[in-house]
Amino acid sequence: MNADAVVTHFLFASALILAVGHGAGWVAQRLKQPYIVGQLTAGIALGPSLLGSTAPDAYRMLFPQEIGTALTGLAQFALVVFLFAVGYELDLKILGDRARTVVTVALAAFVVPMVVGSGCALLFREQLRALDMPPLTTGMVLFAGVALSITAVPVLTAIVRENNLADTVPGVLAVSAAGLLDVIGWTVLAGTMLDSDSGEHALGWQWRALIAAGFAVLMLLAARPVLRRLLWRTRMEPSLRLAVLIGFACASASVTQFLGLHAICGALLAGIVCPREQGGTLDPDLLRPLHVVSSLLVPYFFVFSGQSVTLNSMNATGWITLLVVTVLAVTTKVGSGVVAARMGGLDRDDARTVGVLLSARGLTELIALNAGFQAGLVSKPLYTVLVFMALATTLLTQPLLILVRRLSDHEPTRAPGPAEVVPVRLALPDHAGDAPAPRHPSDGAPPTAVTDAG
């Protein structure tokens, strides 16, 4: 295939990906489901499982191997921009007066699924061989736990807003805990990938870990003041500032990709060290175009992920594994979140809401799964199982919230105890200044559809 033909195929494939991806997201929205559900479904439909099996000639014509590298590059670029924005919005200062409760909830919602996932991988390692899993390594066992521990902050934030929970105790507590949980999860994920290709990398994992630690320290201590002096004090115009920062994120991502930590780690770190405005507020001239670019290009990632989903390879063991993994993913998150929230002084209904919210997965889960698959930590059949687990748990979050609200309406009310009326002054990451006092979720309007793409 000559260069002109490659460009023609790439442009037509791009038109199809953008139209189908965002169209499917719009349909999911109308069905009162997260935007990501439609986009993920579209990515799987355009992959080998559906289009490739039902119309193989059309599939080969639309997605020839020659354009695979370009599509992969755009998918990775979309992830870099998305995670740079996630890191920029991440602000653990919102822990506020309930910092101890937030830390307790975050640790419980990470440790319990982590232990259960890793334990099941060890306990059922013989059964996993039926899903083409090789002999388990430490990284594979840890990744099984991480796969159950992820909470998607963007989709969680969207659910909180759409269900009128943004200024309630459970809403703010869940978002705060999810932000802290993300930091823990990405750190552990980076550690699992260090040893995944130690035999293929020019540097041993020990050297790569040392270089990665030094790079992180350099970014945390030096990058922020340098960026502040370069971008803010020179009053650089917004478009040029956006270009410089996306370039900075790509450079950081290239370092971690070289070290075997995947580009997502460097992009997230770049966002964390990016300086904010005076008073710690987010810069709307930076955040708005970041969201526009990432949401526009993210269908490339879903199609890229869908290329590795193989429904026709799912046997009886795969479907049973999917059922078990989905049940464990929901129960461990909800259960640990509820218990930890109750220990922190929340009443029964608020604790249930926190647990259900922390079970929300989405694009963040898919990014972690894709990173693990590329690092060889999961086989293609098990990757397919985990992708459908992410889809199922994302679909279940909204119905479970409705169930919690109905249980609250039907159960007898009681006066709150002394530990349940502690005043709280917190705000979601995109709010400036002091937030109004959180209210009980039952004071708001009925739940509506989730529209966020993450």
C-alpha cells in the first residue's frame, strides 16, 4: 500500500471512529447511561469480535495493518492529554475536616479489593490457565488486585454532579477518597509494570526504579517553579501555554514509557506538578481545551482497546470468570466503602452512597487494563473478561444508587448520632473558594443521566 492509500484509509477510519464513537456515546446518554458505555461498546463493535467476525473483508479494508501505528499513536496521545488533565485537577487539599475519614475510606476501598483480587489470582491460578495465562509472576498477581481496586474519578465526578450529590457529605467524601485512591492505585500499577519486561529492557528493573524515583523527585521539586516562572509570570497567551504544557506532558510521558512504566504515568505526573492559578484555583483557559481535545480523541483509545477484545475466544471458563470477577469487583468496593464510611461517622444511607460511588469504573479502569495488557500482565482472553467487568460495573453504578435511595425512602428514619453531624467544609476539585455546607442526598432532585465521557 503506497503512502497516498495509507493516508486515505487513515482519514476514512478516523471519520468512522469519531462518528460511531461519539454517536454511540450520545445514544448511551439518552438511555441514562454514562457516555463511556456507548463509546466502549462502539470500540468493541468496530473490533475483531463483531465487525471482524461478521464482515472480515470490510474489517480489513477499514482497518488495514498499515494504519495501525497511526491509530495507536493517536490513542496514546488522547490518553496523555486526558491523564494530564486528571493530574492537574487532582487536589488532595480538599480532604478538609474529614481527612481521617477520607484516608480510611480510600485505604479500605483499595486494600480490600487488592487483597481479594491478588488472593483469587493465586487461589485459581490453575483455572486461569484455561484463559491462556502463563505461570503467574509477582507483577501479574499484583495487577489482578489493581484491576479490582481502580475507581474512575472522572465518571465518579459526573455521577455525583448528575445525582445532585456535589455538595453532600457522601458526594464530596467519595470524590476525595477516589482522588487519594487514584494516587495509590497508579503507584502500585507503576510498580507492577517495572518487572514485567525486565528481560527485554536494556536496563534492569532496579536501575529503572531508581531512575523513575529520581525523575519523580525532579518533577515534584523543580518542574512546578520552572513552569510557573515560564508560563505564568511571562503572561504567555493561553493557546501557546496550552501547546507548551501538552508538549511537557508528552515529554514526561516519553520518559516513563522508556522506563517501562507506560506513558500514562508520566502524563499523570506532569498534570500533578502543573502550577495552578493564584489561590490554588484551576485555570479555565487551560482546563477547557484539555477536556475538549481529550474527549474528541478518546474514541481512538476505545477502538484501540477493542482491537484486543476477542469475544469469540470466550469459553465457559471465561464467562464464569466474568461473573465472579464482576461480583467481586462490586461487593469488595461497596462493602469496604460502606464499612469504612460507617467507621468514619456517616449514617447508614450516606455510607451506602459512598460505597456505591466508589464502585464506579470507567475510562480509568480501561487505561489500567490496557497498560497491563501491553506489559504482558494479562492474556487476551482475561483482558476481554476484565474489559467487560469494567463495562458491567460502570452500568451498575447508577441503578445501585437508585436502589440506595429507594431503600432510604422505605426504611424508618432516625435521629443522627453525635458523630454524624460534624460540620464539613469541602469542595469538589473544580469549585473555587469555600463550598456550601454539604447536605443530605435525599434533599436533591431524582437521579439523571451521566454525561461525562471519563
